[in-house]
Amino acid sequence: MNKLLRDLINTEKVRSFIDGIMVGTETEEGHDKLVTEILRRLEENDLYVKLEKCKQKVREVDFLESSVRARRYKYKESEGESSIELASS
């Protein structure tokens, strides 16, 4: 997955881990363009997404046992939760 999406990942607007993909953009239009490009690449490589596992245009999402919110990343620790403010690009 990383090889397939490498250039998009390098923009820091796309994250990928095994079969999970997360898209974070400043605008809805930018989001739509990235999602369209990701779906095109998946289709070209005979890959697919399970619609029941997809969430679109949300402000917060759980990803790899962490919670990612607009400009804030919260990770779960065994003794509590911590959060990091994300820098804007």
C-alpha cells in the first residue's frame, strides 16, 4: 500500500498502514480529489475498499488504536491518554 500511495503519503495528507488509509486535508475539495485518486489507484491494481469500514468527511477518526482529530493526535497509553497538537503545513 505504501508503494502504491508513496507520492501521496509524501504530501503528509495521506497516511497508510497495512490496509488502512487515512486522508486529511484543509478543504473538502482537496479531500475529494485525494480520495478519487486513491480509489483510482486501488482499482487499477485490482484492490478494493469495504464500504462498511469507510468513514468520509469526519472531524475525528480512530486509526491504529489512536484518535486523530482536526489538528490533534491523541494516542492511548496503558496509564492514560496523551495528545499532541499537529503543526499546520
